[in-house]
Amino acid sequence: MREEEKLFYYLTQSVFIKRTFPQFKDRFLDLPLHTARLFSSMKRQREESEWDSPVSSPEAPLAMLRRVSLLVVLLAFTGRAAASDVIKIGGLFNSQNEYEVIFKYAVDTVNRDRSLLPHTLLATHEEFVQPDDSFNSSRKACLLLQYGVAAIFGPQSGQSAAHVQSICDAFEVPHLEYRWDFGLTTHAYSVNLYPSPSTLSKAYIDVLETLQWRKFFVIYENNESLARVQEVVKSEMWDVILRQLPVQDYRPFLNGIRAAGVTRVVLDVGRDKIHPFLQQAQDLGMTASGYHYFITSLDLHTVELMDFRQGATFTGLSLMDPSSPLMQRITHDLESDSLRPDHVSLTPLKTEAALIYDAVHFFAKAVDDLSRSIRLYEVSLDCAGDSTWEHGTALLNYINLAEVSGLTGLIKLDEDGSRRDVTLHIIEFTREGLNHVGKWDPANGASYTGTHTEEKQQDKTLVITSVLSPPYVMLRKGSEQLTGNERYEGFCVDLIHKVSEIIGFNYTIKAADDGLYGNLDETTGKWRGMIGELVNQKADLAIGDLTVTYEREKVVDFTMPWMNLGISILYQKAIRKPPSLFAFLSPFSADVWLIVITAYLGISLLLFVMARCHVWAAARRQSRRGSPSRLTEGGESDASKSGAEMHERSVSTHILNGLWWFFTLVMVSLYASNVGGALTVQRVELPIESVQDLALQTKIKYGTIYGGSTWQFFKSSKIPTYQRMFAFMESQRPTVYTNSYEEGVRRVQASGGQYAYMLETSTIEYITDRHCDLRQVGGLIDSKSYGFALSPGSSHTKAISQAILNLREEGVLEALKSRWWKQKRGGGKCAHSTEDSEGSDKAIELGLENVGGVFVVLVVGMSLALMVAVCEFAWKSRAQGAK
């Protein structure tokens, strides 16, 4: 734009002022200082070429006439007006950019709007400083004070702004800012129209809570951006992974995010970093459907996002409503403004530019309110002096009390000059483009005025992945060729069908590609199985006997558990021991039998001694009477016969006999009460009865499903017993692991008691109700739960959890379990088995193998008696032969 055209614009404004203010007809208005500069420039150009050169074209006379007219108007309006009629304001900008242009445009709109400042005009003076150049910023601020400005706007740099704030505080000149500032200290004469950090933090939290995010990355650029998201990071409502954005190449950084399987990202970086970040994320497939980015920048609407329409959702906040009439009018004016520099782009309007526009109008409203009571006078202030502006405090008070509706909504400040009462517009960019889907305000939080992306997904067909595992998910039996969801049946199939009826979504069931539940491959860092398909967005939902674990919870979302269980041991039923030949001895222990035999021998010896004593006493009495002893026909002496008679009549022997028969009666009674059970009960041989028994031996092998939750439990356990068991399983060749629990069942049955299988108790219950030769050994090793897994950040998680809770309260889950455990597919086969589920002992009728030992003792006793009788006969025969 040529210099004379700019000058013509300013002079035209002067003519407008002359006509608008007839009371100024005897006074001339003070033109802005740059008008003089433009005039000097034109004079130099005239002296060098144009004005001294001959007219060589038809347009030259017209150009000459235009220049002469400009000079006449300039001279006509050169003069000085009263100080109270023109209020000067200063602006500090980094360069001649859109902020400076919008600053001048705002002042122009104020001067043209006679309802805002009917008796006062605003004049601007701009100075340009380098970002973070504190010394130069201070010097330029002092220069503005010398010009007699009533307020200073800017700068954008936080370090420079701090020095300007101090200068304005010292000389009591209002300082208006429009930048994000996390400063903990407030300045007496500074006000900031940018929403306060606490307000933005609350807005972030409310929007994320409305989106139902529970696990996501928070990416920040520097300490300033970390301060912006610190309240989000500190919240306990979600699992946050905090990462700082690297300086240049983002791809290795993004690869780490993708490997973690998290598809929800909070991005707090500068506006100029958003597009490069998303560009590199797109190269890695991280802008595909399923990814969701929440961008904290209030300038998201100015970022070119059309390159990322592959399916990802981008959510952000904005202070401006593009549908408002004011916004549309200003956008039209800025697009058609021929006075702005060619290198400056004003549309789409940035947030700070809009805040500059609002700050000028906000200041004008305060000036108008104050001018109704006092007359403002400009004062040139020197930073080397100690004078202050007498109207500064009064103007600041009116600024704090003013209320203006601008591009960024209602502008109203708190007592400390902060802006907390704001309305933020929630915007989303999808394949359909950028949409305003809701609003946020401090009183009501986040509210969606329409259907946002997360709700729209309710209508899509969910892809459900699963692993075939009876009775949870099975292929339907039959001769008909079935397709689609009709191919599957089972507990989880029925459950998800009932859930879909409650919520109202469609679904398609498919088998997992690798047939695995889901574990992290430590070599590649990628998830496999159903969890891997959820992480890679190949499926939306995983059903089946999928255990909720900490590692899985970090990469996917789980619903509330629909079944609680634990790990236990599946083993063959106990082997019954053959009956013992001497089972009749089992009522008493070996110690008791030893005592009984000792008592028998002791009593017998005592009776013998007592009998011999009585015979000796009888012989002595007879000898005293003088009657010698003689033999009877039976070979016994008279004394022996008399002794025997005395023995039978002895009191001591009666006492001893009574005690012996009492002892015998008690022991026989005790023996009789236990011998029946000992002979009629078969003992069972159980090599293992708990997980500790299993861990302390090496003869019986044991294993589980490789990569499953049970395997993961032993792998990550810190308990020495379980660590030893995992090391044992890992060392076995061939492997003790299986790919499915059916394989494990077959291995237990074929092992002959040499293999035990560890899996969930609910599955053991299903197996032992159909395989009567198997049983559960021991109690629970741990406690866990089954749940449905969804892709991270899924909007269906809460709804499905509520549906499961509803079905649980109505008893539907229990009815489904009874149907698939006890009725369908051979259920109840072992319910009436003669052997109970615990493998306990039970009575049977007696056979020869039970009482054979008694007959052995009888035969041995008879043989011993016969041998003794033969010996006695031989002995006595020899004695008689000797006589």
C-alpha cells in the first residue's frame, strides 16, 4: 500500500471526526504521530522523483490532484485539541503482526461507535519490542508514559510483561493484558482478560470427565504447559501417563505411545507445534478411527486439520462463537480491510487477537463510565521521576467494575483483576469438519448441546472378539450351516445379547485371530490376543473368560466384573488304597496296642506270682501240722491242691481279676465302637492336597494356559512359593503349558496322576460336573474377576457396566450360570455320583480283604497253642518216663 493512501485513510478519519463532533469546529484535532511520518516520507519521495518528474501518463494529473488534496486536508486539520477530548493508549507488540492490526482496528471501531464514547476519541501509539527483551520493553514502556498514554496494552511475552507491570504499578497507569499467565502474584494496576489458570484447569477436568476418559497420555511442551495441565495430572479420577514432547523428531516418542496401546491423548503444546505433531502421528497411523485428542490450546479452530480426516476425533475449547453476529461482522471487516499489510493474516482470528479487540472496548467502556463523573487529563510521565497519574486509580476501579460483551463473551473481572467467569465453547473436529458441540461455564460445567462424537458411536455396530472356551463362548452344534452371530452360543454370548438389548447397539462376534486371551510380547513390545486386537482398534469389545488384571487394565477398559473367582488346581480324583490285612488293628494306635499287650503280660505275671505265693504258704502250714504232702492220682501234691483252693478264695486275686476284667471291658467297648468304621471305610491316597504340596515336590508336573491370566499371576508374583512354581514350569521340557483348557483337561486325564492343571475355579466347576474322574484340589490361590474388555476410552464402558449391574440385581447372571453349568452340554452328569466332589471317604460293605487279618491272627494263635501243647506233652512224657 502506498504511503499517500495510508495518509488519506488517516485524514479521512479526521474529516469524520470533524463532522461527527460539531463542537470541535473551532478547534483542530491532533492527528496520530505516524501521520507526520507519512507526510515526511511523501515529501522525500516528491523531492527524489515523482514531484519533479514530468507528467508522462494520463493518470498523472489525477495523482497530482489527489496528493494536493491530501496536503490541503492535512493543513486544514493540523492543530491541537483539548486534552480531555482525546485519550491516548499505548501498545507493545513483538512485530507488525495481526495483534497490532487488530489493536488499531479495535480503536477505529470504538471511535466510529458514537454510543460507546460519545465525547471522547482514542488515539494509539505503538512500540515494537523483541520477545523476552526485558530491558528494551521497559525502555519502550517509559517512552509510552512520556507520550501521556492512559493505559498500556501488552506485550505478549511473559518475561517482558513482568517489567511493564512493575512500571505501570509504580506510576499508577492501568496495564491491560491478553495472555495466559500462571503468575502467583497479582499486580495492583494490571488486569488480564485471558481466562485464569484455575478456570481453564476446571474446564479441562469437566470436559474429560464428560468424555468418560479413564486412561490417557498427557503431553506437555515446557514448564508453562505443565503448569496448565497439572490439575488434570493430579486428579485421581483417571490413570494419567505424563510425557514431555521432544524438541524435534516426534516419531520415536509417538511409537512409545502407540506401543502402550493408549488411544486417548491430552496435548498441551504451542499452536505452531500442533500441526507438525499430528502430521508425524498421521505417518504412524495414530490419526485413524479410534484415536481421540483433547487439545488444550484455545486456538484449535485456527489449526489446519483437514489433513487429518482419517477418523480421529479432535476436541478443544474456544472463547469465540463463530455464529455470533459480532464475530461474523468483524470477520467480514477484517477480510475486506484494504489497509492491513499484505503479510498479515487476520482470519481465522486467534484468541489473543480477539482478546485485544475486547480489551480496547473494555477499556473504552471504563473510560466512558469514568468521564461521566470526572474529566480525564493526560500527563506525560518520566520514569526517572516520582510523579504518578492522578486518574490512574479511579480508572482502574472503573475497569474492574466494567462489563462488556465482546468476541470472547461476557467480560467481567474479579477483584484481583482475573477473569474467571467465562463461557467456553466445546469444539470437535471429525470427518464431517469442525463443529461446536457444547459449552462450559463454571456454574454448570460441561454440557453438550448436540450429539458429540462419543455419543454418535452408540449407533455403530461393535466388533466383538472372543476365544472359544466352554461354556463362555462355543460353536453351536448342529447339522445346519450357520453364519454370523448364530454360529456362537454360551454364557457370554447370552450375556452380551441381553446387554445389547438394554443399551441398544448392534454387534458382530468373531474369533480372535491368534486364539489368545492377551499378553504383552516382551520382544516386540506389542500386545497379542484379544487385548492386542482392542489396542490396535481391530475390535471394539472382547468377551469370554477374560480376567481383569493390572497389566491389561493399563491398556484397555474393563467393565464391572460379571463373575468373581480364583485360581485352583484341577487333578484326578483320589486313588483308593487297597484294604490292609490288619485293618482290624486300626481302631487303636501302635502305642495303645503296645500298652494293652504290656498290661496283659503284667497282669498274667502278677497272677502267677500271687498263686505261687499262696502255694508256698499252704505248704508251710501243712508242714507245721505234721502231715507230709503226698501226690494225688493226677500227680499233684496235696499242698498244690490246697494252694489252688486257697488261690481261688484269695481276696487279692479277686481284686486283681476284677480290675483286669474292668480294664478288658472298657478296651473292648472302645475297640468295638471303632472297629466297624475302620473295617468298613476305604482310605484314599491323595498325593497333593494344596498348592504348597504341589510346590514341594517334582514328581507331579503342573502347568496352565500360556499367556493367560493365571500364567501372568505366577510370572509377576512376589511370593517365593509361586516364584518357585513359575521357575519350575518354565524349565520343563516338553512344556507343561497348554493353548486351551480343553488340552489341559485331556492331559490331566491321560497322565495317571502325574499332571495337575491350574485354572479358574469357575471353569473347574464346569469341568468336574462333566468329567467325574476329575476334582478340584485345595482352596483358592488368589482372587480375581472376569469382565468384558473394551478399546481404551470407549464410550460404552459405563453403559455396559450399568447393564451388567442391573442383570446381576435381577438374578439373570445366576440363572445364566445355572443354565450353562448345570443343564446345557452334559451338565449335571456327576451331580448324583456316589463319590462326592471332595473325594472324601465313604462306607462300603465288609469283604474278606477287610477282616482277613482277624483270621490270620486266629490261625497264628491256634498254631502257637498247638506247638505249646506238643511241647508240654513231650516234656511231661519225658518226666514220667524218668520216674
